[in-house]
Amino acid sequence: MLLSFGSTGFAEVVDAYGGLVLNLAWRISRDRQEAEDLAQEVFLRVFRAFRRYDPERPFTPGLRRVATNLLINLTSAKKHRLRKQTASLESF
């Protein structure tokens, strides 16, 4: 697949890889709504960084690695914020 993020190209990339990213997001979050939000964030970041994509490299493994790292970082940050809020409430 020739990757292009033109007006319809991005939709094709989301269609082709959306299931993979959503599956990864669900396996990490175990929550359907959160997985959908996380998958959307992954594609937003992929879209923003696409000009740095090297077409000589396979797209799928790179997308999987970027998605996994981002998903872990986002869920870890969310858990950290929740712990911080809980600690604040407990001290109150």
C-alpha cells in the first residue's frame, strides 16, 4: 500500500490499520470508550508526524511500536493523575 495522507489517504490508513490500533488500545486499557479515545490520539499523532515517515521502512511494525509506546505512556500518565488526585482527597 502506498501511504499518503491526502484528503482521502488518511481515511484509508485509518481504515487499514484502525482495527490493529484499537485492538492494542483495548488490550492496554480494557475499556472500550477509553480504547477508542486512545486509538484516536494515536492516529492524530501519526498524522502530525507523517512527514517524517521513511517509505523505505515497513509501516505496520513502526505504527505498532509507536502505538504501543504512546498507549502505555498515556495510560500511565492517567493512572498517575488519578493517584495524585486520590492522595489529595485523602489528605483533605
